[in-house]
Amino acid sequence: MANTTWKTTQKSIGVMFLDPNNPRIPPTPQPLTEPELIAELVLHDDVHQLASNIQASGYFPTEPLMIVREDGQFRVAEGNRRLAACKLLVNPDLAPESYKSKFRHLSTTVEAHQFSRIPVVIAPNRESTIPIIIARHTSSQIQRWEPAMQANFYQKLVSTGLPIEEVAKKFNLPASKIKEALHSYNLYQMACRLDLDDKAAEVVRNPRTFSLTTLSRIFESTIGRSILGVELADDGKIVGKISQDEFKKGFRKLVNDVASGKADSRKLNSPADIKGYLDSFVPTDKPDLSKKGSFDSDSFLTTTASTRLQHRRSPRGSKLALESVEV
């Protein structure tokens, strides 16, 4: 739980900002702006329903936002969906176009002044919030993160350069869980950088729709790694023992099948299932293990043929415009 010395107070929603490092947000070429962050949460994380609940019952004082002061601003480390909902009830024009009328309808019966002072807990720094965030989003207390979001979160823990074992000790986590998350994180980043058709890319590059669990299950399998020509390193990287181009053939086929639903965890429950699935690849999709080579997930990300992040469209046709980027 939060340290009892942390300051509890009230602040206006106007002086608090959403977190561009929120693990819910898919990988982007550069940090999203406040309107873009709001759009992401509205389009994909059910903020309208949350706003409707707040409109009907008010903001519960027992649910303070957890904020940190960074670069002279108050950033919400925990409670981004709630802050977005409150901001939209006060200013519905912040909503994506397809949701503006819905938020305008909610805002007509809301007294905006109630959001000038909502309860917050000010954490001394972002690091101190990590144990609480882990408990809330990896258990069943509140809306759980999807596997790709959890992997993103754990990767950020080790991105400062601390060894995995030190991070595990510092935050009372099993080192094995962090390594597993790093493998998943690297797999997901590799999948996002493949040259895929627009339909598959839209699914893959949204952590809310792509089944990272299925992809990870295949790589966690000894037979799966053997057929694809890779190993899982202790530092969380994916290490290739064959030509990167050969690996990419099988990996692209696998990612496309996961994106389309052709490959899912129900069909790949055992090593025999995984072997049968990978053995079914036609020669043009199956890696040739005789073509030796060497690469890892880092080199894969930097040497993969240039691709462009596609515009991500919501099921309703709205889109969040992102700058194209060479990766």
C-alpha cells in the first residue's frame, strides 16, 4: 500500500496530465500528446462507460488518483482512465469525433465544479508507485492489463540499466517473471516491426487485440524454438541461431496466423500441437535450419527492413494519426 507519509490532498483536473508512459498505450514513434492519449483511452479502454458511472454517482472520494511531479507537471501514475473520464465530462470536445456527442450528452447533467478538487495522493517519485501498480493491474482488483501491456511495464523497470536480479529484489518480484515478461516484450516489438499487410498490422500493433499469449507460448516451447531456430537468453533477448531472413519467414507466417486467429492458444495446448502446427508450414514459410546465422532481438529491431507504423483505426472507423517512422 502507499506509504502513510505520502501527501493526500485535492487538485483540479486541469493541473493534472495523463501519462504518456502508460502501459495501456501501444508503441508509438514518439510520446503522444494529451488529446492523443485521451483518444487512445476512449477508443480502446471503455472510458465512456467509466464517465457514465461518474456522471451517475459522482467521483468516489475513496478512489484518489496517484500522481507524481515530473518536469514541473503532475502526471497520473495510477488512474489515467479516471482522469480522462473527468476531463471529458468537463470538456466533451476533447473526445474523438465519433464519441463527441456521447460525452456532450453526459456533460449536460454534470456539475463541472466537482472536478475542481478531486482526491489525489502525491507519491515522492515514480519508482515508489511501482509495487502498488503491479498489485492493481496484474491481479484481479481492477481492469487487468493485457499481456503486451504487462510486458511493456516490466521492460520499463529494467530499462534504467539495473540487472534483472536487482530489479526483482527491489520490487519483491520473481526474477523468472521479469525474464518471461522481457521475452514477451521483445517478441511483441519484433512482431510490430514485421512488414505485414494493413489488416494484420492493425491487429498486431494494438496490444488490446493481438494475442501475445499465443505467440509467447510457441516460443516458450522447446520444440517451437527448435523449429524456428532461436533460443531465449537470460537477459530477456531472443537469440537466433540461423539466418535472420530464414527466421523471418516462419515468424511472419506465425504472426499473421495469430493476428487472424488461425493460430490460438486453444489449438496450441501441447508441444505436439505446436510441432504439428509449425510442421504444417509450406517450404516458403518454414525456416531452413541449415542456413546458419546469428542475430538477437535487438539486431532484429534495428536491421529489419524499414517499415512504417500504420494509422490505427478503431472499430468505428475513427483513427489516431501518427507520424510515419522508419524503424
